[in-house]
Amino acid sequence: MRKRLLSRRQSRCCARRYAAYLVALALVLVFGAFQQIETAVARATAHRNGTSLRTSSEREPVQTKPTLDPHTMSSLVPGVFAGYRRPVPHSPVLGIMWYPADEPFESVRLRLECGTELDAAGPLRYGWLQHNGRNYGVRHIEERGWHLNITHVAHTENLNLLQPDAQLSSEQQPLRSPEFSVRIQGTGQERRTVSFIVYWTAQHDEIDPERLQESAARGMEPPTLQHCSSPSITVASSNEVHLECGPDHDHRWRIVAVQGLPERSQWRQRRHRRRRQRASASRPVSAEILRELPDPGRIYYRKGRVNVGATTEVKSMVESWLRESYDHQRTRLREFYEKHEQLPDTAFRGADVFKDAAHARETPTAAPFPIITRIEDVDARARREVNADAELEPDAQHHSGIDDGLPSNLLVVQITVQTPFDIMITSSARMDASALSVLLEQADSRFRERFQQLFPRMHRGDFGSAQIAQARAALAGLLGGVSYFYGSFIAGENTQDRGSDQLRVSPPRALVSAVPSENKFPRGFLWDEGFHQLLIQRWDPELSLICLDSWLGFMQPSGWIPRELALGIEARNRFPRELASLLVQSEKVANPPTLMLPLYRHWQLLQDTFPVLELETFSSLCSQGGDGSLSDYAAMVLNQSVGDCKAVAQTTNTARLVSHLGFRKMKQYIRWLNATQKNHGWFGRHLTTLLAQDGGYPLTLASGFDDFPRSTDPSPYDAHVDLLSWILDGVRRLLVWRRTAGDLAEASAVSPPELGALEAVLQQRLYEVHWNADAGMFCDAGPRGNSSTSIVDTWRHHCHLGYPTLLPLSLGLLPVNATSTGALLKAVADPRQMYSDFGLRSLSAADPFYMRGDRYWTGPIWVPMNYLILAALREKYARMPGPYQKLAQQLYERTRNAMIQTILREHQRTGFFWEHYDPETGKGGGGHAFTGWTSLLVLLMEEDFRGVIVIDETGTVLKS
């Protein structure tokens, strides 16, 4: 009878595994909601040579570029609380998940993917307290009744931190891979039991398009752990377990419970002594059940096999293991209770304990916490205990893994601790708890010192220590969101045209990008990234250039750049299924050229520290006479010191890269915008099927201002003031940039007459087409009547005062003494229109669409656009003499204070930075934690607007 029961259980287990395999395979092949991707990839398989998208960087090799160190692990996995990998394709992932073990299992959710109880998916609060963007970070999570800190650090063999500003290029790599360590610490007012699950898994970042059809026919080949011939799990002691992958692998993870392992219960200890006395064959069957009860003082482990290795698949597999174990425990306890309900107390000393335990665990409000173990292993141990002489603890045995002959690619360890606890995960054989404490103290000190050094103004007394800590958290949140993606994107001529058959897939490629929100938007967005880099550039200029170069590497020969990139299996799995069609990027749909902002800022800061115009002369002197000739020339001619020839070489390389990205790449994108967006109107709005919820008018996703009200009857010949303003701003930056670029600009073939003529045309068009004197504002415009040509003689204005129509002012494009400047400044300062006590609204409160639409860009306060307006006020309109200077100064002070207080107050109240803020209450709304462009709070507090608004009417550069 027992054999038949075991056979049935094994059959059900196999069936579950097979079903899980099929589900995972379906996810990988992106069937169902992502059928468009599969179709596009299949087409690419048939037409790869003729129709594949090409990347411009493959055609235009340039100077040595900075890259992330491929040997260093870091938190490059977005959307999870703790996931670490290397920035190389198909890198294995080290991950951590957990659940409260003292809560009923039916109500427990595994904590893995970022979310909060506000989303019904996680803890109360979470966020990065510190992160240097490279190799160190501290994640804080607040659960009910206890707090958790997860700290990671990459370090060299001698336990010294890697320098965050070190030059890490593909040609300058360390000879030995840096070690990596993670520390998990938990505290609480009450003693809480928490079960942690640490996993090490192989993964497929992307499916090779050429092998997709073949894989679908015969089953996709699972990923393998790199250089790992024989993955194994060994419990070294009662508090330490090893994950090993063979003699040649440089990562052999040690998981050590430094503090928090609870002592084994008294009944467990009694049972331990009894077993050592070698029980007789007639021992009660209760011993068999006793071995299976979850023991918080024991380490459990398991090996598995995944098809993809994405976090969603790993979580699903772990959940199925836990459920399997949980159901098995309940079944065996029920059987025992039914069989031994009348058992005399003298039959077994633990009978009452067992009876109470079984009864309690059958009660819905109290269930045994599940453990990760194979049911077959549990039964085998039970049989050995009852019928044989097995004396070894299972903790001292080597785990054999799953099906023989099939290599495992998922290693899982479960360790259950009680607060306060301290767990160390490390790849270093020499690391111990005390050494790791010293290392993390050094990293903490370096982060704080660097923050104070780079942002001294906010430390001068205007802000308290708590507010400065909030600013550090904002910066850390942005840097902690810098992620590594690898995969293909799908492109077509027009995604709105359902009958279009022109879908193509790009070759897989890497993207290094910050994400707007790890919870809501764990992928790359073109127009967000321009604002992200304004802050990242200040903290780590090299990391910023890595991100910018990565994004512009996706530029196509035409000049088009995809507006949203969900690269790889993991990112696509997390894409909202109801918006799956947006995964296909239209080659006609644009996005604001915000990358020009940080690129110009890079150039300005480079000029602040080095005489860029002299670089060619410096290089010649270095090649002829070395450091001596360089220092003599600098001292006699420039009356300053410029360092040595090594510094000149590095600066020259950086200047060439910035010029290449700005003059060639961004100039090409701005040209594409000017040539393809008819009348400077956002393409695709007249074809969209996405409508604002309240109002029914089409959205304008390409502009970034999705539901901002525009014409309710869109035309392909509409003219949008925000697009014209972005193009005009880009042209002006190129013109001013060229005056200070010297030979670097000549090498990029920039034509000043061409840019000058375009600037004049755009400036004239801004007023002729968009200025409405009666309304005192710039307005979107559409053809009057039913025009069917791109040549429009008369225009009809669609006037809505808000962020898009304020861009001529926000980008500093208007003269300081112009009538239009005064009209817009007065409207912005008017509390009945744009101004509120919490910041500047996205739409005037007097507009009939105010707080309608999706309530996204129809009133809520957004940090990046407030930052742009404040930059224009401080750098131009409040600084330069004019009739509106005093008004601009007052408006700047009021708005800056309001924005800072709103963000800090909501962060203190909720623990989160938010996507936007309510104009009537100041409460946060939209995504959370939103540490993308909301982290511009740091630059607001520092009053750092350098390079954001750069020119006045005469074209001269303004300096802070």
C-alpha cells in the first residue's frame, strides 16, 4: 500500500514538473499576449541577412570607450529586492527571496520582486539607502514588526574596495575576478522567524532568433552554469553551506548564518539523543513523522533545472517546491493523527506534543512553514531511520541533486533564522563576519564622504541631517536602478497599423540604463534617461558616458532611436500584458531628444576642469617632449597646470567620445526629427487606438506627455510646440558647443551655416505658427479646414497652458525682455493657473481638462519639468537684467522651496519617492518607489543647474 502511495505521489510530482516546464517554455517563446514578438522573431529568422536592423556603432568604430567591468558582480537585475549578476550576456544570477515563517503559509507571499503592501505584493517600504552605481549598495526593507538590510560589495583579494571612479575599460581588466559578498541583517522589536531562500541559477538573457523555430520544435535547450561542470551543495557545518561549481569556477558561494539560528527545540533534542541509542525495529512510526517536521535550526537545500532562469521562473519553481512540501507535511500529519489519536502517553514520550502539533497544524490559522526538500529524500531518510542503522545527520551528507545524468542549473538553499539575525553570502574563502563588517564600514564612509564632497552646498546649513539622508537615498535609488539588459527589440514602420507586415528584429545587444521605477517600469525609456543622466553624470561621469553610449548604440542608420526598450526575456515577461503591442517600436515614432541635456552638461563640466581647445596642442607636445614640454607650455602660455601626459590622453579620449555622441549621434537624431515629423508634430497620434480615460481624446505617447490635452480631432499635419522647442534647443546647443570644440567639431563635420539657418527658421516658426497673442501663450496648431497636404497656409490653435506649451520658456529659448516671456512668467506664478503650494502643475487649473484624462499630465506635479523651469529661471530669467527679472527671482525661490518640501515630506510620510504629486494635497501618486527622474531632488537641493540652460539671445554661454 505504501509503495502504491509513493508511486502515485511521484507520478503527480512528475506531472507537476512537466506542466511547469510547459508553462515556462510558453513564457520563453513569448506566446499568448506576446505573439507579435514571436512572429517578428520568426520573420527575422527567414530574412535575417536582408532585413535585420543594424546598429550604427557596428559601422562606426570610434575611440576606446569606457565599459562596466565584466568580472564584477553588482545589483544589475532590475525589479527584484536582491539580484546580482555580471554585465555580460547570459550571466548567472545570485538571488535572495524570503517569507515570514511565523505566519500562516496560505497568506504568505515570497518576497522577490519589488513591490509593497500597497500593491498587495510585498513589505511596507523598501529602498536603497546607499549605492555607488558600481559595486556597493545597501537595500533597506521594512516589514511588519521587523526591518531588513541587504548589503552587497565587490572587493579585491586583499579586501580593499574597488575605486568607484576607476578607469574600467575592455582593455584594462583586473587579472583576477573581484570577490563578491552579501550581508543580510534583520532586527525587530519582537522575535520574528524568517525563512531565506538563496539561489544561484543559470539564465538565458535572450533567445537566439536564428534558433527559435528549431528550439520550438524540439524543446529549448536550458541554460548552463558557466564553467560549472558539476554543481553541488554541501552543508559544511550546522550554520554554513557551500554552493560549488567545480575546480575552475571562481565563484564558490559560502552561505553562513553568523547570528540568528534558533536552538533546536527540546523535543528535537530528545529525539536526537534517542536516535544515538539506536532504536529497535519496533519503534513507533511517530519517529518517521518527527524527522519531517520543519526545523528552524536546520539548513535545507535542493538542486533543480530551469528552462530560462528568469526570476519569474525561479520563483514559480520555488513556490511549487514549497507547496509540494507543505501539502506533504499536512498529509503525513493528518495520517499520523488519525492513526495514533488513541495512542497511550506511555507509548512515546512525545505523543502529547505530537498530538498538539498535529492538531494545531490542521487549524487554518496555524500551518507549518514549508521547507525546500525533495519528498523522495524525506521518505528515504524516514525509512532509514526506522529500519536501518543510519546515524549520520543529513546536514553532514552531500546532496546528490535531481535526476542523474541531467546537470542542474539551479541551486537553492533555505535557511530559517530569528531576529536579530546576520547571514553572510560570499565567494571569498577568507571572508569572515568581522572582516566583512570592516569592509562595509569603509564603503559606508566612502559613500558619505563622496556625497558631501560632490554636493557641498546642501551641507551648509539649509538642510538638516535627516533631509540630507533623504537626498542620499534619492541618489542611491537612481544608481541602484542602473541595470544591464541584453536582447533584441522589435521594430516596424508603424505599430498602429494592424495590417503592417514590416516587422523586423534587431540583433541582440546590451543596454546599460537606469530605470524609472524598479517596481512599475523596470526597463529603459529614452526620454527619462536624459534626466537620469543629469544626476548620474554629477556622481560618476564615466558611468554616465557608459549609459549614454549604450543608448546611442541603438541608433539606426536613419537616425531613429527606439523610445522604449524591454530587452531580453526577463524584461518582456514584466511588460504589462495589456500594453503588449507597445513592445513593437515604430520606426516613425519619436521621443524628446533629452539625451542632449547630459551630453552638453558633460562638455561644460569638461571645459570647467580642462582647456579643451588646447587638447590638440597638448597631444603634440606630449608626443614630442613628454611631461616636461607639457608643463612648460602650460605654465608659460596658459599660466596654469594641466597635469601630465597621461591626464591629457584620458581627457582627449573623453572629449572625443562626448563629441562623437553629441555632434554625430545627437545631431543625426535631431536631423531625423526635423525631417520626419511633419510640421514638427508627433507622428502616430492620429493613428493611435489608446485614448484618455476621461475625455476620450487620443494620447500622445511619443511626446512623453501622454494624456496632455491636444486637438480632439488629430491630423497628420498637426504642429506641436513642444517638439519644435526640443529641436530648436538641440540646434542651439550644437551651435554654441561648436564654438568651444575646436578640431573635435571639425572631425564631426558639423556645418555652422546649416545649423544657423535652421535655428533662424525654427525661431521664426515658433512665433508665426504657435504664438497666440490673445491667449498670451504658445499653442499647438492644426490645419484650418480639411487640409490633405503637408503645406498648411492657415492654422487653428489648440491652446492648453501646461508643460508642453511652456517648453519655450523652460528651455530658455525666449529673450528676457520679450512680451511672451512676461506673459508666461505671470501665468506660471498665478495660483489660479500653474502655481500651487506644492510645485508647478502640469496643466493650468483654469483649463477645462484639468485633472481629467488619465490624471497623469493633466494637473499632477512632475519633478523633471519643474527642474527645467527652475533651471531657466535661475540661469537666465532671474540672472539677466530685464523687465521680468524680479518676478523670475521670486518665482524661483517659491517654486524651488515648494518642490523640495513636497518631495521630502511625502518621502518621510510614506517612505517612497513618487512618480508625481497631487497639486491640491501634495500627496504622491503613480509609481513608487520612483527614483528615476524624481531623484533630481538632489540637484534641486544643491541648486545645480550647470549646463541645463546654456545660451542667451546672443548665443553666449552662461556659467553658474
